Amino acid sequence: MKRYDFIISYDISDPKRLKKIGKLVEKNALRIQYSLYIFYDATHEEVAALIEKICKLYHEEQDDLRVYKIKNYGLHFGCALDLSNPYDILE
């Protein structure tokens, strides 16, 4: 079973839902910013299970949820961070 890193971000309009979803995501992923997380070394099934839990609280018309799979363990926009050693910047 292949494992990947995923970026999860959301914009939740209701403060109560925002707090509940934040706690839920934080159980599985590392918070990068307020509504931005990285889910390390996860399978598609693990991410799907988390998304299913989020969707029980999520309001499609009012909220926004984004999940991005990171390929080859790094993002490349001219330079990137090595996620296994975040203090080294790659060029």
C-alpha cells in the first residue's frame, strides 16, 4: 500500500464547526497554520476516512475543504523544503 503526504486546508464559516473540525484534523495531521495541515505518510484510505469524518460536520454551501497529495515527498515552486528535514532549503 503506497503512502503519501497530504496537505489539508479548509475555510469554515461557523466558529463552532471550525473548532470541531480543527480538533478532528489535528488528531491525524500536523498543523502548519490555523487551517492548514500536513498529513504525513498516509494512505488514500486513511485520508478518505478523515474526509468522511469532516464531511459529517462540513456545510458544502458555506465551507471550503481542500486536500492535496504531495508527490515525491516535496513541493517544487522554484525552491522547496525537504519535509524530512524542514530546516534545509532545496534549490
